[in-house]
Amino acid sequence: MTDHEKPAGLPEADVERYLERIGAGRPERADAGALRELHLRHLLTVPFENLSLHLGEDIVLDEKALVDKVTVARRGGFCYELNTAFAALLRALGFRAELLQARVFGPDGRLGIPYDHMALLVETEDGGRWLADVGFGDHSHHPLAFDERGEQADPRGVFAIQEATGADGDLDVVRDGKPQYRLEPRPRVLADFEAGAWYHRTSPESHFTRGVICSLLTEDGRVSIGGRKLYRTVAGERTERELGTDEELREAYRELFGIELDVLPAVREAEKRNP
């Protein structure tokens, strides 16, 4: 990223609002410990969600708009939104954060489209390089050491960043032996992700258009709403409950995610598929 391509830094008011949103103090240094804390706080407070797609809201890949969505509207988003906003916060706090593109492995092992996913390469003041990703849903709780090729233990499993076979310079991010996505280590700019974001918010082949999801890491597990079902995972035990009325659904969004909805998200019939 050249100097003229770099977005303007966040105003101080936005930085303070963002830190308040995720319940984090301003770090004294932009080091690995601070990154780890900010990453975890983000996952615990800002949901991975695709509500905008099913509320008729536009998704604009603009740094200021995405930061405002997280901080002012107190919403979440999917990878392009969450990792763009998080990168803006990190840069304002003294970290170097670059956008990386990735292709997600599907259930059949096939790779998705280019710019299928966005992750972050973050450099810290103490010389570390880290893969940060607050936009992949149920993923690593902590940043992964970018240059480490061995196993990395995380509360969510055993991760590894491996050289991709037959892919010149690309890296596979693996969890518990299963590849999650293939990462291209070349830094990108936000505009590069426009086509991927357009695909995922419009294509009937995208899993984001097929159903409504809102999910958040909790201190003892995870809580999610998928369609009209509430899923809770506590200490590895998963339960589900039907949210039968509109008011029950609104209350769940409000109480569990802090999201106030006048209109509930609805998947258009033509877009519904079995996930």
C-alpha cells in the first residue's frame, strides 16, 4: 500500500468510541500483548452477522462508514466490514495493519472465489508479525504468529499456518488439521475487495444470502441466532431453541447482541437454499 492509498487516520473521538465499544483501554504500547487483548475483546463484543443483507441495507466498503457501523450503530458485520474497521482501530493505536485476501475452503475442499475473505497482517512494536482475524466467525480467539509454521494452541483448537502445496507463496490456515482458508500474503487495498463483497451480498450461491446469522463469542462458549433459532454453546455443550414470536426474536437480538431492530431480517424465498 503506497502512502497516497492509505486511508486517513481515525479521529480521536472515533478511537475512544471504538475502545468503549469493545470494553478495552488504550494500550500503552502497540505490542503483541495489546493486540491479543484487543483481538479477544473485539470477538467478545462485536458480532459476526449478515443482517444488513436481509434488512435491505447497503454495505459500503468505506473505512469511516464501517467504523461508524460498529461504534455508532453498535452493529457487527461480516469479514470485509469487521476486519476493515479493526484495522482502522489498530493503525490509530500505532500498529501496522495490512489487508490480505483469502479464499475459503468449502465443505468439499474446494476453494471459494478470489477475495472470498479478508484477514489482517499486523506488525507490532516488539517486532512480531501476526495474523489477526475478527471476521471469520467461530475461529481463533487470539492472533496467530504469522511466520510460525508449527502448531499454535488456541482456546478454539490447534492452528497452523502452512505453505500451500502448489500455490506459489500462498499460505493455508488450518484448524485441528482441517484447512480453513488459503491466504495470499501480498497486501491489498480496500477497493480490491469490492467484487468479493458484491458476490457475497448478492449471489444466490453465497451462503450469506441463504440465511440470517448473528453470532458472538462468549466467556464460556458462543451464542448465535440462525434464522429463528437461538443456539448456545456452553463448555462444549450445544443447545438450540426456537424463537417463536417476533418479539422473542427482537428480545434475543437486543439482550444477547445489543442490536435493536424495528424490522426483522427476512430471507427472500428465491435466495433460500439448504446451507
